[in-house]
Amino acid sequence: MSARRFVPSLPATKAALTALAPRRWAVIAAVLLALYGIGVVVPAWRTLQQAPDAQARARAELQRVTALAQALADARRSATTGPAAAAAVTVDTAALLDLSTRWLGPETRVTRDGDGWVVQWQRARAEGLATWLPAVRTQLRLVPTGLQAQHDAADGSWRGQARLQSPGGAR
């Protein structure tokens, strides 16, 4: 038997469909309508029924994320401009001045410069300078970003300045 025998031609199919009784047409239409309903209408209807709950969940999540973002922005703002930040800068500046005058001598000045500090000294001993720099790094956790020093051969002292910054930027 050939495969051609099982596949009817288009004219033969048209003739068979027109020969169907109206009752059979009604059954075919009902089956097609049921398949369409199961495949398209039922999922769309379920989606429409679940939409209000999904929208409410999405709105609640949006409000939660917005509140978290606002709290984070407020925390960042208060950490960089609030009284606690100013106190931390004051404590760091005072501690830096104390450590610097102890090792570099009484002619040491500490000034705040943008997001760091500038330490200027006159007539510091080499041993004091060699002790001061590691102490600033370990005790105050400041990083030198620039250093200029000049040696006075007459008395063996050093004068200069150092730029220091906290590792995370401004403190």
C-alpha cells in the first residue's frame, strides 16, 4: 500500500466536509470551541483573576524597596554631614596632632584639607620622622598620599609636609 492512499487530496476533503450533516458540523464546532477555551480563554481568565493580588504584592514590594533606598540615602547623608561625622573628624585631627607633635616636635601643624589632612613640621629629627610615619599608618589608619621633606645639613633636622588620607576617602 502506498502512502498516497492514506492522505486525501484537498478536493476530496472539501467534498467530504460538505457532505457532513449539520449535526456533525455542530459537534465539530463544539469540539473546536472547547479546545479554544481550554487553550486560550481559561489561562487568560486565570491571569485576570490573579492580577489584583499580583499588583498589590508588587506595590508593597515597591514601597519596601523605596523605604530601604530612602533609609540608605539618609544614613549616607548623616554619616558624612552629621554631628557624629564631625566628631570623628575632630577626634582624628586631635589624635593626629598629638601623635605628630610627640614625634615631630612642637613646631608641627595639622590642617584639614578636603578629604584628608596636611601635616607640616619644622626641625624634626630623623628618628622621630621614621617613627611617626608607621605610627600614623598603624594607630590612626591613615595613608600617606604625598610627602615632601628637606634635610638641613647644619643641624641634621628635617622640615616638610605630608598629605594623609583615610583608606576609604573622607572621614
